[in-house]
Amino acid sequence: THEELCRFIARESESVVVSVGYRLAPEHKYPAAYEDCLNATLHFLQHLQHYGVDPARVTVCGDSAGGNLAAAVSQTLAGRSDLPRLRAQILIYPGLQALDFNLPSYQQNRGVPLLFRERAAFYMLQYLNGNAAKLEEVLEGSHIPVDIKLKYKKWVSPD
């Protein structure tokens, strides 16, 4: 779905672009997509000479669920001394938090196509376990234990 865009980015930025065709939910549950992206990135970083890529100029990028995967890969590779450091991560409307679907951004944009609040929660459940039976609990916020909510309140709260 992104081949034309990847070709455009490669051409306009005079860069090598590697697009990972990772396994999709709900057929492939977490961590399949993450493992695909991590393995592809590891392989690429270990063979940069073969691709003629400057090790100081490697960036990961993703949009939507791919933004989540790019962030996860970046965090996994941070601090690895056996590989070149990633120069940057580019996250385009990433799905980064599933703790609270009642934050102001979800409320303000709950009816904005294409990714309605309910749909975002549904896709998150599909990605994790392929079962949306707990969708209402997720939308209410009852899927997260109170101690976890308190622990992350500093980062995930309406304030």
C-alpha cells in the first residue's frame, strides 16, 4: 500500500528506503508485526555496506500502526553498542498509547474520519489478541488496573 510513497521519498531525498511488509492482525497476533520490523531492521543495520548506506544516516519511519512499530524498534535498539545508532525516528500519526481512550484528543476527534475513537480501540485489540470482545471495557478505561493508571498518570492524563 505504501510502495509509491516509499519510491517518492527515496527519489526526492536521494535515500535508500526499505519498506517492511510485516504480518498483519488479526491473522497474526502481537508480537508478529514487531518481530518482522525488528528483524528487518537488524538485518539492514548488520548489512549496511552491502546496500551502500552511511551508518550515521539510518532513520526509521512509520505511520499509524507502523508508527507504533517504528517507535518500538527504536526503543529496542536504543543503547545497543553492537549496531549503528539510529539517527532518528519519524512517527506519523502513530498509535502509541492504549491506556486511556478518553483523553482530550480522543474526545475532540472522536467523530473525525477515518480513525474514529471506537475504531482505534478495536484495531488495538485486534493487534494485541485478535479479539474485540472487551471493546466497551477498553473505551470505558476499565481494562487498566488503578495502580497502573496512577503510575502513568504523569504521562497519560488529561492534565
